[in-house]
Amino acid sequence: MDPDIPRRVAQVRHDIEDLYALQTAANDSLNTVNGQQRRLASRVEEVQQTLDLHGGRLDRIEDNQRQQSGRLDRIEDHLAGLSGQLAEVLTVLRGLGPSD
């Protein structure tokens, strides 16, 4: 029997134990990365939901502003008409002159 065999067997056993230790460390790292990816995916989903909410709110704000703009246009047109009527009334009043 080769006297070097027990040393080689011990070395192989040691190498195998080192490989198992490396595999365990790699599995732990993968588990950590998977956990981080799950948390990140969850956070991205939360952010997307928030963006969707804000998008809806902005759409409603834009609709309100369009409605208010239409109302203001109508008010402006009405005021322009009143201004013309007031100008006519002033002209009539000025034409009457002072009543002594």
C-alpha cells in the first residue's frame, strides 16, 4: 500500500469540506440577494401604485382646470358685454347733461 494514500484521502476530504463550505456561503449569498430582490420588487410595486394614484389625481386636476377655464371664459365674455352696456349708459347720461 502506498504510504501517501492516507494523506491524499485526508486532503480530498478537506477539499470536499471546503467545497461544501463554499456552497453554503454561496447559497447564503443567493438567499440574501433573493430577499433583497423581493423587497425591491415590492417597493417598486408600491412606487408604481403611488404613481398611478398621482396620475389619476393629476388627470382630475387637469379636468377641473379645463372646466374652470371654460367658466372664466364665459365670465370674461359676460363682463365684456356688461362693459359695453355701461359704456352706452355713460354715453346716454353724458348726453343728458346736468339738470338745473
